[in-house]
Amino acid sequence: MQLDLHVWFHNVPDLGIAGALATLTQQMEQIMADLSALTAEVARNTEVDSSAIALLTGLAAQIEALKTDPVALQTLADQMKGSSDALAAAVLANTPAAPV
């Protein structure tokens, strides 16, 4: 038994498929942009976390070194308070007001 199959493709674009592909392409481009933004944010957060760890490690070392010298320890505490106050003021000054 012999079976012959002939397939003929018409050169007529399928607008439904073309539209779906265009939509899919746009969605993929948006996903890639969102993924790039997310990757950048993760990297930035990692840098911030590393900075905080270094700060706390350095602070712990300074406290350990000064634990037997109350005057030096108080000086360090005063410096930290000044830095903390300056940071709080900078955050407050650069935080936009909440919308009403």
C-alpha cells in the first residue's frame, strides 16, 4: 500500500499568529528589562549589606579595643551619635513628602 501526502503552504500570513508573536515579543522584552532592573537592585542591596557588615565589624573591633578605657569609649559613642544624627537629618531632608 502506498500513501502519498502533498502539503502546500500558502504564502498568506496568519494575522492571528503574527499578532500573538508580536505581543509575546513585547512581553519578553519587558520581562528582560524587569529582570535587568531586579538584577541591578540585588547587586546594589548586596553592596549595601557588605558595607553594613564592614561597619559593624569595625565598630565591634573599636569597642573591643576601647573597652578598658572609659574616656575613649565615651568619645567613640559621641562620634557615633554625631554620625547617626547627621545620617538621620540627611535621610529626612532627602525623603519626599507623602502624597496627600
